[in-house]
Amino acid sequence: MKTVADLPRLHTRQLLRALRTVRAQQHNMLRILKEVLAARNITDLSDASWLESMVPAYLLGGTYEEHTTVTVGQLKDELSRRPHVPNKREGRRLRQKAALMGRARGKKDR
């Protein structure tokens, strides 16, 4: 069973991927639900407590059969305590900047 106590041991990118996947699943479920409710002429979605869903254990390094007690809010709380992880574009810019700084430093040594 995966619990909130297991979150600090997981990598930040793994937690980000889990959050992104759960949010995509929720978005798809909500879209389908809205289509079904629109077909039945129901427009009130005020009770959206089901959106605060559990994160599946397989997204947290467990198996498909395992259970979890980690909610999306707890996952976001753990991510807020961690340092920023650059995305692909930011990482590329950081590497380019480091390379330029290295070249400039090398010219001074000559």
C-alpha cells in the first residue's frame, strides 16, 4: 500500500508525471461526464468532490493491484516542498548558458 509517507522517497519527476497523468484522466472523465449529463439535460456539477481522487499506486512505483491512500492534494503538497525541476526548454537554455560561460572562461586562459 502506498501512503503519504512514501512520497518523500520518490523522485520529483516521478511525482510530476503522476500528477500530470491523474489530471489528464480527470479531465477526460469530466468531459465524458458532461457529455452524458448534457444528453440527459442535467447542468448542475456543483458536487465535484469526486475530482479529489486518489493517485493510482502504479504511478507511484507500485503495482496495478496495490492500493493507495495518496490524494492529488497530498501529491501537490509534496511537490510544493521540493525545488523547481526545469522542463525541457528551461534545461536546454541552462545547458546553452553553461556552455557559453565555459567558452568565455576558456578564451581568458589562452
